Amino acid sequence: MAAAGAEKGGKKKTEKKLAAREEAKLLAGFMGVMNCMRKQRTLCDVILMVQERKIPAHRVVLASASHFFNLMFTTNMLESKSFEVELKDAEPDIIEQLVEFAYTARISVNSNNVQSLLDAANQYQIEPVKKMCVDFLKEQVDASNCLGISVLAECLDCPELKATADDFIHQHFTEVYKTDEFLQLDVKRVTHLLNQDTLTVRAEDQVYDAAVRWLKYDEPNRQPYMVDILAKVRFPLISKNFLSKTVQAEPLIQDNPECLKMVISGMRYHLLSPEDREELVEGTRPRRKKHDYRIALFGGSQPQSCRYFNPKDYSWTDIRCPFEKRRDAACVFWDNVVYILGGSQLFPIKRMDCYNVVKDSWYSKLGPPTPRDSLAACAAEGKIYTSGGSEVGKTLKIFKPNPKKKKSTNKDTWRFFWWTELCPMIEARKNHGLVFVKDKIFAVGGQNGSGGLDNVEYYDIKMNEWKMVSPMPWKGVTVKCAAVGSIVYVLAGFQGVGRLGHILEYNTETDKWIANSKVRAFPVTSCLICVVDTCGANEETLET
């Protein structure tokens, strides 16, 4: 019975759809006939005068499509009785297209006519055309036009389009402020923009750079606005190094006592204790962070060979690496710092070398109590995971805050953490890769007691269990990999008789491997590898 009822209901829906289509077809046919009559000036009762062009139409059709014409023809306005109606400041081609739309419900929106169509549709209150123009422009927003589209949307009362343009401006501010459109904004719009918490930047240095670029573009005429513009820069959020080397040396600031005060307040902020900083609200609200994920490879036994790999464009750039060489170590990225732990150089190394990617500085501190080599490590959800190592093992350990200890007040935070053993791997291994992707930790390749491995397994953090996935298309006794998004990149490796030639990519969503023949692998197979977020580092540091 239920099945029969469902079938009957389905037939009724199909019949209704067919009837609606037939009705729409008939209506389109009637309107097509009326449009032909319009073009032949048959039964037309109004002529739209647009510059020197005369466009015939039927009042009832125009009134049904446009609220503007509805009011014009149904009230006591002069045009309601006139056969010819002049439309001032209108474009003949645009009005012709709008009249055609009133009869056919069809119109072509493109980059050449969208602004004029939107302006006319807004003026003559033809909402469907206005919506089509808004939808078209939303798809066209980019760094070169987003500011202009935002201004246009505000003028034409298109809140949805303005929201889209403004969101793009804020999310891509580091690209937008380098365009000519930004430099030509008026002071009111610039001050409003620089004041937004939602500006997505790697560091506040970029907001400062935007302000100075705008001021210098027309320095004589923008001199009076200098204090107002620079007041929107949150100087306490600028790094101490950038403040002292770049900001203080800027002539615009040196010649202005008010601006110098802002810089000094920023310098004082860096002298405060963390507790005192928390009490300050003005000028210290954080912006939205522009995450910039890169894969860092540190030379290991050849410390001078250190580079960033950018998965966006497959490019390599050098990193300054003064740390002591060590073999069979591991590294993880945690809270802006790369921790290099384990490994040996004749004897096991207990010390950790630390690299702050934001400050571009190296320092050392005491490492975990029991150093190991050939282990793998990764950071996930505020914890450090290590697996395997030394004598080929299956062990997976987690390094996390000890709830029984209070928060440390000094740099030696390791004694406030503890190790916990978790579910062992399916395959005992060492010199393998370990990466975190969406609640899973992948152990990639490496070696066991019999030699190199191509198999890959993942640990489900929630379920506390391991599962095997597709093997690599390459078998190596050493694997160096990292993950960005859902992709695992194998960037270096050693096979016993030769090293990995080109990088490998594994898609964790499709469980597929590909060999990228266009990008060569990192040449140092004993390197250390981890994903870092260079958010907070200024551009000069990254380029260096």
C-alpha cells in the first residue's frame, strides 16, 4: 500500500512539472508575439526617447517588469499621458536590452555591460536584472577590482555584493593594498579599512606598510591625514625588530612627534610582562591571521642545507641554519617554533635546537629525558606524537601537558609535560615519516628488520587504532614527508643504493599516490622535515 501511494504521489509531481513547463512555454510564446508586435510598432502606446534613439513599447509590459515604470504610468505624473517619454542620462543600448528583457525574460550580462546594466536596473527597479548583475560581479571579484566593486555596491545599494567584495578585501588584504585601486582610495575609506579586525595579514607589519604606501602615493596632499592613518596601525603588534630597524627609520615618522609617540608605545609594549600586556586593550586587538603553510627541511648531517618548500608553487627557498649537525633526528613545529630532537653525532644528543620562524632566531634548550634516534615525530592538536626509532619498534607515544602541574613561568616547559604510550603500529619501523591529517596520523615507509618498506598505515586518534592504506610507489629505508591540507608530500628519501629522484604526493581523501616528475626531491636524505606556518613573519624575513 505504502509503495503504491508513493508511486501515485510521484506521478502527480511529474504531471505538475509537465503542466508548469507547458504553461511557461505558452506564456513565452505569447510574450514573443508581443515583442514582434513591439518591433513592428503594432499597438505600441509609448515611445522611450533615449538620446536620439526611439524605442517603442507597451506600457502594460513595462509596468509589469519595472516598479519605476509602474509608478510612472499609473499615477498622475506627466509621463502617464505622454506618448513620448524621455529617459535622461541613459544609454540607448542598455535601455534597449532592458526593454527586450521585459518581453523575453532573457538578457546577456558580461564584463562590458554589467556596470551599466546594474546602474540602469537599479534606477528603473528591475530586480531580476539587478540580481543577475550582482551574481555575475560576485564571481568576478579579484584583487584588482574588489575595492571598486565595493564602492559601486555601496552606491547602488547592493548589500550582498558589498559584503562579498569586503570579505574578499579583508581576506586578501596583503594583495589588495599593493594595487593602484588602494592607493587611489579617499582618506575616509582607507581609515575605515585599516581599522578592521578582520584584515587577514601575516603580521601587523603589512598593515603598517599599507598605510605608508598610501601616504607616500600623494605625500604633499596627504600629509594632514598622517596621524589619523597611522593611528589605525597597531604598533604593539609589530615585532620589536621591525619597529627598531624599519619603522623608526621612516622619514614620515621621524618628522612627526605624534607618530613617534605611537612607535614608542609599541616599543614599550614589548618590555611589559605577559600579565601586564593582557591588561592593555587599545591597539593590541589581533587581526585575522594569514596562514602560510610551508614545509621546512633542515639538513641533518649537512646543516647548511636548509630550505622551505612551498606546496602552492612547488618552489624552494633557503633558510639560515646555524644548528649543530646531527643524524637520525626528528623535528616538529609547535607554537611558532621548530623543535629538533633526538638523533646523534657519535653520542646521543640530549639538547634540543629550536628555530622561531616568526623571529627567524635559533636557540637551544634541554630535550626530553631519554634521547632516541631514527624516530619519527609530528604535532597534532597541541600534542607531540613520536613513533618507532632506535631498535625498530612499533611504539606510538604522545607528549602532552601534565594536568597535575601548573603552567610554567619560564622557558623550560618540558618538565611540565608527560609521555603516554598508545596503541602500537601494525608494522615495526624506523626512519619513517609521521604526519597528521584530519584526526589521523600516517606512518609512511621506513625500514624494519628485513629492509626498506613501501607500506603506509594510519592511526585514528579517536578510535585509538591503526589501519593500512595504499602503499607508496617507491620503497625506501628512509622517508622524509610532510602534509599540507589533505596531501602528504614525500620530499626526500634513501633506498639503500640511491635516493628519491622526484617528490611523491599522496591524497589522503582518495587514497591515491602520484609521482611528480616535474619537481626534484630534496638532495639531503638525512634531513629533518616538518610543516611550519610562517604567519607572523614579515616579508623581509621570509625573503632573506
